[in-house]
Amino acid sequence: MLWALFLAAIAVWVLQTVLGLWQFRRFNRHVKELRSIGRVAIGKSKGRVMAGAVMLLCIDKDCRIIRGEIMEGITIFAQCKPFPALEGLNLLDLDETLCRSRGLKRQEVKAALSARKDYLDYQELQRERTGEQADPVAAKTL
């Protein structure tokens, strides 16, 4: 009896690992697809009780959001879906008020602001590596 429970636990763990890798590959395909269009800012919002969200915002050279996708859910079967609510806006202009005015839910707002913050952190890191001066427009938004 104990061996059966042990084998069942191992089988469930292996299944979870395989399905998690499957979801990760699907997510990476979406990122690759968006990167063929422009730069991609990725934001996440973890959910403990509520479903989490991962937001992909494809931006042009002026940081305008040209395409958005979101993956929400609590299972490994969550899929990326189109998310046009922020399209046309500047990524650097995103704040909670603007996101709420566009009808975003709490987890979506957190994911959008996370994408903005991660993008700014990445840009700052790139400037440090190359030794460039900070862009005054981007510095003002920090």
C-alpha cells in the first residue's frame, strides 16, 4: 500500500514537470513571436489565492505598446491571449491610474507595472554596461 502511494506521488510529480515544461515552451514561442515584431517587456503578478498573470508587451523604438498578450490562470493550462487594452500607450507612461482607467483588473495592473519596472531596470543595466549617460526622459520616469 505504501509503495502504491509512493509510486503515485512520483507519477504526479513527473506529470507536473512535463506539463510545466510544455507550458514554458508555449510561453517562449509567444515571446519569440513578439520579438520578431519589436522589443518585449514582460511583467508578472503572482497570485496566492487569486490567479497570477504574466503580461507580454511588445513595444516599438519609441516605447509605444504595439501588441499585448496576457497569460492568466492558476493551472499549467493557462494560455497567452491577446490583450489590446494598453495598445497605443507609451510603456513609460503607465501608472496605476492609467491602467485602472483602461479597465484592468488588480492582477493585470500589477503585471503591467512590473513590465514597466523591469524594462526600466534593464535599460539602466544596459547604460551601466556601455557607460552611457542616462536618458533624461527615462530618468525622469524612474
